[in-house]
Amino acid sequence: MSNGINFAFLDEYAKREIRRSVIKAICIPGYQVPYSSREMPMGRGFGTGGLQLTLALIGANDTLKVIDQGSDDSVNAVNLRKFIEMTCPGIDTTTRLQEATLIQSRHRIPEQSLRADQILVLQVPYPDALVIVEPSEDKRKVMHGEADYSRLLVKLYEDIVKFDEITISHRYPTRINGHYIIDPSPIPRYDVPKLHNSNALILFGAGREKKIYAVPPHCLAEPLAFDDVPFRIEDFTDTNGERRVCKMCGSRESFLDEFIDEQGERVYQCSDSDYCEQQQELAHG
Amino acid sequence: MDKILEVKGLSQVYGPGCDLCFTSTGPEFESNICQHCGSIVALHDLSFDLYKGEILGIMGESGSGKSTAVKCLYFDQMPYSGSALFFDDTEQKHLFELNPAQRRSLRNHRFGMVYQNPNLGLNFDISAGGNIAERLLMSQVMNYSEIRERARELLARTEVLTERMDELPKNFSGGMQQRVQIAKALATRPPLLFLDEVTTGLDLSVQAKILDLILEIQSELNTAMIVVTHDLGVIRLLAGRTLVMKHGRVIERGLTDQILEDPQHAYTQQLVASAL
């Protein structure tokens, strides 16, 4: 590049290392592969893990979509998109899920299902689901290796004892391919079933914690639960037991965000803005 | 009778260790510190057999190596040398040749441990029921109501009020904590139980109840136990056979009655005399 910055900001050695870690992560589904997270021109915790994955994978003929909590227009998404556009000349960006080949997301998995030729990159703040029960990383590694997750399950047990249900709202511990349990990043419970048997490769990057892990396509992903207390997703029913609808597109299937409008009324709207727009276009022709 | 455990030449050394460690320590030297390299020989050449449903007592003063023996067998630490063969239902397992995952599985499913200090055996941040649930979850019991039911049964069996099963063990009295610990150890119905000074520090009436409980469990479940204690009363009540240890060595072994009525070794004589 003319200004002396390499394509996709990272030098080729850094990209190669990340790609190698990605391959390892795909080979051992759910295993957290350590990598030397590079310094990025933004603070750790702003999606540097996801960004490094995107930069290592992107090529000039890729079309990129960046989402933050379902929206293409929120600050984190806009800034990351601008940065990638600036450092990767020749790539296309889009807000349409169907047009994208590479999707970087924070806290949501898109509403519509992904295709086999797409890759979803999720930004992860805390990669290890065991961190709530074991502070030492050394011991956590042994626990992961031996699939010793009883203390995590005790956490669920205690939840049911205290509140009659499992109260984890996001970062729901999920067992991948029957062995490793991952923290699937702060996606809501609603999105967890989308990890299971996904068409697309799903990659997780934690920049501050220097870990990469993956849920390969068509892989088992089971949220932790008891045989008689099954995992359940948010149901969005009102006090009358009716499913709330999106006020913009009228969808009854989507994950909803709650707002207080100018009249002080509670209103609900799709969290995935791209999906919402597509539904509106369908309705109005 | 069926053998359940066969221990041969179990030794434990803390420190660098040298060739002279074992020949320069022991009761005849009145020390377990090797004068050549400064290592502590906590345990040397411990051998015994244990049969199904039997209670074996290990008696000795503090520092005699009795707890070390149990900790090695429960994999809390790995021994310096020696072997132990565990006779599981169908197969035999050499304890110290297993990999960490196999050791953990044996520890979780086939062994139970009750420590002197409930701090070591219980997780004080989760409820009494949760502590028992942890052991059940380790052995792949994944049904919530079944776990609740089993935990309630076990706590009732060990005479902990089941109304308090969702309370944190730190709110319990020492005797009750010890009972929760026993309930936890029994959760998977292990064929082998290690009891390390279980009644030390409890008042006499509670001691008696816990010892009663242990005897009932033994006759009910036919659990083999190794009871480590310095209390002659506990040995007299529980153990059929006894080992007496000093400076890491077994100095006398035999039927408990025989040892208490007719001690042969000078140290045992002293021990028995001082208790009376």
C-alpha cells in the first residue's frame, strides 16, 4: 500500500499466525486456542479479537457486514467498518446479510440463517465459561481437558434452587461436539440454538484474553441443562400470553429490543435491523 | 472375603531425597528427617491389604505419616514410590499408574473422603445440597429432581435437617458440617471410604453420633474404610484391624483388640498406657 500500511493492517506473519490458530480451533471444536493478540489501534475490549480474525481472513473480493447488537449503524459497528474499509482497499461492505461473505458481529447472531459460504466472526470479552467457578487458568485448562464441568452444573443447580429456573441471560455455557464447554460470547439465549448445526463457520475471537475458538459448520452445540429442566429461550410474551410483535415490521418471530417511545409507551422492535428492513420491504413490495 | 485394596511399599518423601533417606530415618533414629539431604521421609514401606466391608484403623501421633498415606491413596498427592492395586467390580487398577482423568474418575465415583477440616471436603460457597449435587453431577446424574431427591435422602440419612439443605454449610455447626461431608462422600455409594480424623475437634456426644453413623453405614452399604486417627477410642470402636505408625513406619499391626490389650512395641505400650 502506498502509505506503507499492509493490506488489512496486520503484517503477513500476524495474519498467518491467526489463520493457523483458526485451523487448530476448527480441528478441536470449542477448544480455546491461545494466540499472540496484536496491539490494534483501538482499546482492547472494543472488539479487537473479532477485528483481528476479520483482518486475517478478509481478501480483496470479500463483502463484509459488521453488526453491533443486531444493528449496522451503532457506534462499534460503524467504527470497525470504517477502519476495515480504510485498511483493506478493494473490499465491499454491505448491510444485507445475503450479500456478505464475512460477517463480524457483537452480541447477536443474525436472525436469518447463514449459508455455507459465509463466515461469522463474534467478538468475545470473556472466552472461558469456567471463569465463574475457578479463578486459576491453569486449573481451568485441566478442567477443560478432562471435561470436568460439574462445578458449572452446580451453578445451574443452585440457580434452580433459588429462582426455580436457570437465570443466565447471555453467555450461556454451551457444550460443543460433546466435549468442550464454551462461552458463546454475550449473545442472548435466543441465539444459542443457532450455533447448533450451523451452515456457516462460526469463529470467536477474544483480543484481550488472547484466545480464538470455533464452532465448525454442522457441529453439535448443546446448551447446558438438566434432563428435566430443559434449556429455553426468551419467549417475548406479554401478560396475556401473546407474542409481542415488532412495531416496525410486525414480525412475530424475531428477537425484540424494548424501547420507551416519546409518549412514554413501551414499544418493541426487531434487534436485527437488516432483518427488520427486509421484512418491511417484503410487506410493501 | 474379597480384597478391595492392596498397598505395597508405599513411601513419600518431601524434599530432594537421596539413597540414604530410608536407611537413616525411622523409629530407631527417633526422626523422619534424613541427616544427609534434609528431606522429610513422611512415609516408608507401608503395605497392607483391605477387604470389602472392612474397617482398617491407622493410629499414630501427629507427624507419623498416617494422613500422608490416605492422601496418597486418594490422589491428593502422588507418592515417592510404591504401588497400590484397587479391585474394582470387574477389573483391577494400579492406582499410581493411572492418568489424571482416570484418577479423577476413580476419586469421584469409587472413593469417598472425609477430612478432619470440613473446609477441605466442602465448598462453602454453595449450599449443602449443592455440595452433594456436585458429586452426583460428576458421575453424570443429569436429572434435577433425581439429584434433589438423592441429596435429601443422603442428608436425612446422616441426620442433617433436610429443611436446611439449601443453606450454606458455613452457617452450620462443626458436627453438622462433618455430617454434610459424610453425606457428600457417600453420594456415589463408593465401595471405599477414607476417614481422616473425622471426629477430632467435635464434642463427645457429637463424636459418638458420628461414629455410630459410620458403623451403620458400614453395615448397611458394606463400605470398606480406612480410618486415620490418634484417638484410641475411635480405633477401639470402629476398626477391626489396626496399624500403629511412628516416624513414617508401621511399628505394629494386628487385630485391634490384640494391640490394645497386649501391645508389643514400646511406643504402642506407652500410647495405650497413657490413654488409660
